[in-house]
Amino acid sequence: MMSDKREYLSDSVGMSWEGNQFYNSEYYETPPCPQCGAAGDIVAPETVRSIIKKKYLQHLPNDRFYICKTDDCGIGYYTHREQIGIPWQTFKRQPWFKLGVEDKIICNCHSISEQQIIDRVIETKLVHVQDLMNDLGGRLKYNCEVMNPTGRCCNMDFYRTIMKALEVKEVLRSEGVERVDSINLKPSDPDSDPRTCC
């Protein structure tokens, strides 16, 4: 019944359904980053306010925000109407996907870095996101919306890092490095793993 209402409204008034809300797709078309021209991902204002350093908060406009994930672009967030670019260097928690970030933190809720994940996968038999989070993060609490610069759960980024680590592990194994164990598991896809964080 609900899908019929969605289809009717979508067809009759030019609205689209996303998550639990209707939105006007013309009004919400994603603008490109003002520096690199790539389309970004929408980010909640609460996320932006929690990520930007305090001294820059007073300059934030009242607008919709997007995050630019282009690795070599200096813009972190940008706005919808005025196309104001906010450099990623103004972030309290730096985005791991930008070039020049020294410590690539994949899970901001637990301060787990890319290097920690890679080292742990190489040194142990752990290959599942939740197992590694438990091992590296201790007592787990999740607050992705205000801790992660994207405002989203890090599971997919964590998963990609595990895949990268498994490639490194395979290279080390093929070169005869002794400390690499002989595990031959693949990590579970975070979309199908019921143990994911959020």
C-alpha cells in the first residue's frame, strides 16, 4: 500500500522517495564541489558542526552541506546555495580519503587507523569488521553522525581497508615472510554481516 502512495506521489507531483521522506529531486539536486567539480554527498548540519574546529563555527552559513570525497581536492565541505568551500584542514577529525592526511583514521568513534587495521589483519586471523573493531576498539560505542566527517557508518571503509590488508598479506606470504599466518578467509560483506555497528 505504501509503495503505491510513493509511486503516485512520485508521478503526480515530481517527488521522489528516499529513506523515510519525500523530496523534490529538482530542488535537492546535488551541486558540484566549487573547486574540483565532483558531486559530493549530503551531510547533516549536526555532522558539520561537530567536525569543524570551534573557531570556524561562527562563519558557517545556514545552508545544506555536502562533503567532497575527491582525494586531491582541498575542499572538505561545501554549501548548496552559495557554493562556499570549507577546507578539510578546518576539520577536528581529518578525512582519511584526502591526500596529505597523516594518520588515516577509518573509525572515528574508536580512533582506529588504517595502519592499525592493516597490521592487525596481517598479524592475526581476524578478517571481519566487527571482530577487528572489538579487538582494536575495546568497549564499543557508536556515534557516527557526529564523529565521522561523512556522518555515516565507517563499515564500508573498514571493509575496503581489510581487503587492502589481505592483498598486502598475500604479497608478504608469496615473498615468504614468516609472520604471516596461513589463513585463507575472506572478510564478510558489511551489508550482509549482522554484526555491523550501525
